[in-house]
Amino acid sequence: MRFLALLLAAFLTLPAAADTVTVFAAASLKEALDANAKSFEAASGHKVVVSYAGSNALAKQIENGAPADLFISADTDWIDYIEKRNLVAPGSRKNLLGNELVLIGSVTPRTFAKIAPGINLGGAMGASRIAIANPDAVPAGKYAKAALVSLQMWAPIEHKVAVTENVRAALALVARGEARLGVVYRTDAMAEKNVRILEAFPPDSYPKIVYPMVTLRRATSPAVAAFATYLASPEAFATFEKFGFRAP
């Protein structure tokens, strides 16, 4: 906590009332970001409110005037989207974290074999489905489709894909047994005891997963700058790492 104490001393004066930092963040960040927010709140007396959803939905909300101070996306595209609309504070963009794509199941399918080009995932699913986030908009879904296409696995199973609004919804389908397989981030699988990681996708089968963070132009409180700096610190990264995140 020494770093956080020094940070607060550098950024914050004692306010008459606590400030609130509003963060819009990709759904896959929930447990790790909640833990870091709790540490910051305890040390600063300020409040952090986080809204979790698919990065696409959050970017659209920001475009439409939603009162966010910080935005952490699960890919660069949606940060680019709001930057082009002049909604980002200049110089505030930072690549915060990285992640990995994995295949999950609620049980290990008997017919499952190691991930390789052209593997028959349809046989592993049987009459069930494979859950992924919306590949047309949600970062996790775009990464998932890219990996499956790269490995020549998409076309045979496209009719069995269960599309969800974000990666946590895909995780939930597998955890409840409503889909036999799913493609999610490693950090999501680690957060759900009712699924197991079957295998990681080859890193060269999908674009590098990067979580950029930006401060929005509307943010004025010194607490926002302090929290953004803290999230980019080694102390905060140590917490993120415990939940499975990697360096960007």
C-alpha cells in the first residue's frame, strides 16, 4: 500500500466531501478491477463506481453522453472509436493489460482432442452449442471468431454458435450447462468454478488481446487522475495478475 499512499499524497488534497470516480470497463475485468477499486477507496476515502458490459455497448453509451470518467476497453477498436469523436483527454491513453483466449467446457467432452487446424469441435459438442460473445461487435467474440476461422474450425460449427451480448454471458451459458463449450478469456474461466479450461488457443491464431484505458474529456476530479495512475502501477498490476491478466 506504500505506492498508493504516495500516489494519493501527490494527487489529492483533502476534499470537503469524497469524490466519485465513474469507470466504464469491459465485463471481463470485473473481479480484478473490483479488488483494485476497493484498495483505492480504502486508502483515499473516494468512491469508485464501475459499470461493466461489452466494450461496444460502453463506447456507444459514452458517445451518447453517459457520465463516465475512465473507459477500459477489451480491444483497441472501441478506444479508437471514441477518440475519433473527440471524447478522450489527450495523452491519457495507455495499454493496461493483456489476456489469453481459451476453450472451456462445463465437463470435458469425451471426444475432445487438442486444438489444431480443422479439429472437429462439432463432434465434441454433440447436439449442444458453443457460446461466444457477439463476433460482430464484442472484442471477446471478435477474437474467438478470428481464432476459429484461423484454425479452419468456424465453418463446420457456425450453425451451432450461441451468440451472447458479452463474454460473461457466454461464460454463464457454459457454467449452467446450456452450452457444452465456450470461447472466453482465461481470466473469465478462472472466475467461474463451474467451468474448466480445456485448452488455450494458439497465440498466433487471433489478434493480440490488449486492454487500453483512457480518461474522458469530461473528467475533472483529481481523484480520476489518481485512480488512473494507480491502475497503471506495479501494485495494481500485481492484483490484476492474481486474476490471470498479463502485461499488455
